Amino acid sequence: MSKTEAAETAAPKAESNVRQQLETYRVYVVTWNVGSRFPDNIQLRQLLGLPDDDSGDAAGELPDIYAIGLQEVNAQPQHQVLGLFKEDPWTHKAKRHLRKYNYVVVKTEQMQGLLLTMFVRRPHVEHLKDIEAEFTRTGFGGIWGNKGAVSVRFTLYGCGLAFVVSHLAAHDHQLDERIEDYKQIIENHHYHVKRYREIYDHDYVFWFGDLNFRLEGSDSATEVRDALSDEHKHEALLQRDQLYQVREHTQQAFQVLHERLPAFPPTFKFKEGTSEYDMKRRPAWTDRIMYAVQPLNRQPGMPLSIEQCSYKSHPAYNISDHKPVTSDFTLKLYPNYRAPGISFTPLSTWRIGDENTVEYRKQPEFEEGPNDWIAIYGIDYASLADYVAYEYVNQAESPNSSDTNQERDYFETPEPAPHRHSRHHHHRNRQRLRRQQEANEELVRLDFADDVELRHGEQYLLIYYRSTGQRGVTSISGISGPFVAEKRSGSPHRTEYHVD
């Protein structure tokens, strides 16, 4: 499929009664090969481009989206088992920094040492549609995940965005293997979202990671290092960069992507704990960030666009033999675009120990998925995985609250919430889902069990997830206003809505 054809097929109808317009949003991408190290004694603030304090005064200047791609995350078996119950330490550390600025973890995807974590600003969460993760193994002929790619894609304000982080074959002489890795990823990386089946079907693509491309030529490590101090020789080295060659000249790989040529020194290979090159390898720009845009999206006369505003390494970080690289982008989206969804009826109080009824209205164009569910979150949730309890919309009786949580697979089994429980839900009223047609909308009432464990006096909210049942493809279709949990007083009763 050509880029123009992909752009034309990637154009869902926006609401006809809403005038579309373009606005600028910011995306911040991080790539770092962390060499199996943990983030115990380092600060990520400078790497994430955060202000020097937590005052929040500069919050308005921060990105709308963070994409953090790491390679060689410690993937020893004992840590993989631990990861079934707790967040990866790198994700946890980044979340501690970013939650102060109102960011939410949307999705984390890991394949052995490859880790991709996506954050968005809280106001954008309710506009996220068709969130899906994918992975492709390329190590040992595609049977081992030490090399390959993981990705997260979603639709935001009417545009499809794909974020792909890769770790390709190493060593100077393995150029053909790196090209083959790329081709395997393109051929085997598929999504389950209409109009966005492949990586390059998306309106915006960000591809980054330890791509392991080296320098052509027979220079020694010392000669390469010495040439870096001369501006003209620096430029000459970049012309011999393998990624530049295969992207711009031979067009054997990454040819549809763009990149501002690095103005920073090579990011590999360093002596750990220093900023001194290790002369066992020739310095190389192995760590890269590229992008693509399909401008002919959906609005005549309103083409999409993207700009790579910054592209730099961070030499102060020295725990591994690579230096991290970041890039800041601005791009255009359609902020007025709205997909059909549901709207919750305001709920002021949740009665702890009672069955509680949640009420919402479905917009006429909204199509329920076979596995839709509604989750309860603390008001200050920092991850979509931090739900406290949930109910499925279309099941006669709820499954176990935690033990058989199919959505937990989608959320990469996060650290259990402190008040999540594993008891069966018990409903006194077995007809817990009730529907009523009103004009052109459907009114739905769903009972939550009396064993939902919330904290007295704390605030919560509801999120409606539309789930197609295909590979965890999930959309945010509605978020309620806040409500307070209060202990039951007096005789048991069920909080119910009354409709005139």
C-alpha cells in the first residue's frame, strides 16, 4: 500500500456537525539501551525534559505524549516472574516523575529486554481509541525475543499514531541482518484495527531504538574518535552512517521515514560509568529516532504535518555503554474530532457495602463491543492499570474481580492496587443489567456488587472501556465525574437512579 492510499483508507468520518480544525500537540520520544541496569540511583528529570522542581509552573510547556523505549532492560527469569505482579522498575520510576505533571500510563509493552511505555496528559485520556500493542521477534530466526520490535498504537483526535521501538542485530558486519530484521518486522507486525492494519497505515509513525547501525569503512576506533573533534570530519562520518545509507541511498530499510541527522556525538560504545569511549568498538550512532507522516489524511485543505524540533543525546547518563537519545516533536491533530461514546449520569456517592447502580447513556452511533467493561479508579490514578474494581457490561454475572481478569493481560499485569480483591461478586438482584430506550438514546443501568472495596471519604471515577475482544484492542468511550465513597449506615440498601 502506498502512503497516499494508506492515508485515504485511514480516514473515518468526523461528526458532520462539528467544524474541524488543526491544533499543535507535542510528542517527546526517549530511547536508551540501559544495559540490564536498574534506575535505583539515577534521576530521570533531565532525560524527560522536566523542570528542576515540582512546582508545575512549566506544566503547560510539557509534551502531550511521552514515548519511552528501552532496550536491554533486565529480563532475567526471576525479574520476569516479578513483572507479573509489579510494574517494571523503569516504568515505575518514570511514572513517579510524570504523575506530578498529570500524566497517565496508557500502555506498557515488553518483550524480554525491549520495553515501551506510553504516557499521555490526563485531559487526552478520554479521547484515546483503539489502543493496541504488538511485538515481533527477530532473534535466532524469529524464535527469540532478544532482538525485534514492540509497538503501541492508538487513535487520538481522529488520527492514528504508531510508536515502534526496536533492537536490531549488533556488530559492524551485520548490516544485512539489520536490514532483514527490519523486513521481518514490517512483514509480521500487524494490528487489528480497521484502516490501521500495518505500521505505515498510520497517520504518524515514530520508530526508534538501538538500531545498531554502524559506520561504513575500515577506520579504527581511535581514528573515528579523533575525527569527531573536527566539524567537517564529523559530517563526513555521518555520510558513512549505515542507517543514512540504507534509508537515503540504497533504500533497503526505513526508506519512508525521516530523521534530522544527529548533531550529537556517537552514543555507543562507552566505558560504563564514564563518558569515555571504549576503544574495543568503533564509536557509532546506534541509537536513533525517526518519524513519518501521511499528510493527506481526512480534511481537504487541512494536511497533517510534523516537525522534529530537537534531537539530542544526554551524556551525563553513564550507567550503560550507550547514551540515551531524546527527540521533541510538534504535530497537528484535529481537537474537535469526537468518536461516538457513552455519557455517565452523575453519581455523587458510592455506598460501601451496598450494591450500587451505574447509569449511562449510549450515543446513537456508539456500538457496544462484546467485552465492554466499566472500571472504578481512584481520582488521582496514574495508570490505566490502576483500576480498583470492574464489571463487564454484557455478562449475566461477573467473573472473579482479579483472578480471571482478562483485561489484566492487556495492561501487562501491573502492581496490584492496594484494595483490589479476588472474591466473587454477589448480586442480590440477578438482573443486574437493564436497558431502556429513550428517544434516540439508550439508557443503561449496571449494578456493581456489594463487595467492591473502596475507602471511606475518598474520591473515585468510572471509565467505560469498549473492547472488541481482538488482541486487547481497547477504547476509552466515557469517563464519569468524581464521586465519594461512604460507609454504609442504617439498613442495607442499593443506591439507585430514578428516571421520570
